Amino acid sequence: MSEHEMQINEESATTTSDQQETNAETNNDTSLTVFHSSSIIDRKSKFVAHAKKVLSKEEAESFWREVQATEKGATHNILAYRIHLSDGIIIEEYHDDGETYAGNRVLTLLKTLDAKNVVVVVTRWFGGQMLGPIRFDHILKCSREVLDKGSLINTNKSLTSVNKRVGYSTNSIIVNGCQKGNPILQFIRNVPWEFGDIVPDYVVGQTTCALFLSLRYHRLHPEYIYNRMDKLVHSYVLRILLVLVDTDSHKDSIRELTKICVINNFTMILSWSSEEAGRYLETYKVFEHKHPDLIMEKVENDYLSKLTHCMTQIRFVNKTDVVTLASTFGSLKNIMEATPEDMSICPGIGEQKVKKIQDAFEQPFSVLKKLNNNSKHKEKEIVN
């Protein structure tokens, strides 16, 4: 071999070696990359999720401490992780960090998506106003976004992919074959439904399922619901127990089922007819991708709406009466200062309503009345 050929081979070997080192560095950088979701802001509360690949419990908890140190002003840093060891054992842990039930919900999402060797930390800054259950939606939305952003889940096992692979429509309620003949199916009219090979009785969303239970059947076969719940323990983010109350003596059974649902993280919904049960399933499917505010009562902030809300708390006073009083006197202050004779002139405001309105304005609050009664009682004791 000539010196020229030897030189070329050496350069080629050096280049190959450099490429291997570069690839190793790239792979190492990928494993160390921290991914962040976009922020969700609701009534000044802010939610952001962070995630990365990990191979041990120590790595996961170290990452959690890093986030806590970085986001010092945060109210909560919710932790959840799943680690698949070489011997097949899966380590699963979560921590609420003060946001009760949140950690378990994020871990359930990881289980549902079959995410492995990944840690998720959701950071929340409290904005001063309680958000209610919608905060869990924000937490899960951030978690799902960061998992997708970092390609940290096996998309072949996502629920959407499963639906496509077996031919299920994402617009339909999927019904277990064991529900054939259930009367509630004839009341699912506003959304399509189809039978499918699923574990729960109904799938009403990508991460939402439902089990149906008749109280009459439960009293005959109390072990049935335990077995059904066990099969869903690591599946779906929202698990519903839809109970048909079809017996008069239902208090003890409902109390028992409530305990079971709390232990197994199920949401129990009671229906008193098959039609009502079908309507619940329809509602879950229709509102699958809609904001929870759409099903909440609309709150108006204008003066007349607030005045109406205040005045209609008085018995016999309706919205029309409030509009009449507002147009006549102009404000709540003027209404309170009006004489009974002035009020009785208003159309629709009779003597009985005038008396109720006057009593509401003049009578003391029950708390003050109770305090006065207590003070009088103490005075009597002192005198005695």
C-alpha cells in the first residue's frame, strides 16, 4: 500500500471517528434536553409544564428539585414520572406539592399514553382567585402538550391512533358489545355511536370513559362493579360511573358506591331514568373539545343584572318587578329610601311585595341576631 493510500485511510478513519463522537454528543444532548409547554393563563393563575427523559428515580427527583429552584415564585410544582427498568419493572410516582389530586391525574395521563422513562413537572403560579375543577384541565393540557412537543410518548399507542387502527370514528361514542339491549342506547340521539372492542362500557372521549351500573343489578351482584373497575385502574384520565337509580331503597347502595368511586378515582353520576343517562353520555361527547365555561351559568356584570340578582332573593319579587323598580327609582339606594306608598304606585308591586321588600331592608342579619341573643343570654347568667 502506498503512502498516499495510507494517508487517505487515516483521514477517513479520523473523519468516521469524529462523526461517531458528534453523533454521541447529539444523542446525549437529546437525552438531556428539557422541554417546556406554552403557558396557560386563567384569572391571573399561570400553568407551564416541563418534561425530559430520565432513566432513574434519582434523575426524576433531581429534575423536580431543579424546577423548584428555578421557579422559586411558583405556588405548586406538581410531579409525575414513569420509569421502565431493564427487568421489566415500571416505577411510578407522583407528588401533588399542595395541589391536591393533581399529581395523580398527571400520572394517570402518563399511564394512558403509555409514556415511559419520562418525568413531567407542572408549575402553577396562583393568581389570587380559586379556579375550581378547571385547573385540572389546564394541568393536563400543559402536560399533554409538553409530551407531544418533546416526542416523549409512543404515538403508536395513543388513543387516537388506536381508534384509527381499528376503524373507530373519533366523532362517535364507542359502545361495548355487552351493552346491547341497554335501553339508554335509544336515547343517545344527538351524537353517533357504534359498537367496538373496548374495556369500559362507553368511550366518550380520547381520555374519558364510563361504566354503566343499575342499582337493582348491583344489589344482586355486588362484586360485578369491583371487577370492572379493576380492569380500568391504569386507563383513561376521567373515569365515570354512570348509575341508574331504579330502586326505592337506594341510600345504602349509593353510600357504598361513593366510597368505591373515591378509592378508585371514579366520578359518580346518578341518573333517575334511562333517558337522563343517555343525555349525560351525549353531553360528555358533545363537550369533549369545548371549554367548561360553556356549560356554566352566564354571569352578567352590568348594574341591572347585579340589582336583579340581589332583589330577586326576596320572596315574591321577580325580574319584571326589579326592572319596574329600577326604572322608577333609578338605584338600589333610592329603592331602599322609598316609602311604602311610593312603591305601591309601581305597576305589579302590591301590598304583599312592598311588605316583603321593606322587611328585607329593615330586618337585621341572622348572624347579628344570633350574637345579640347570645349576649342577652350571658347578661342573664351574670344577673343570676
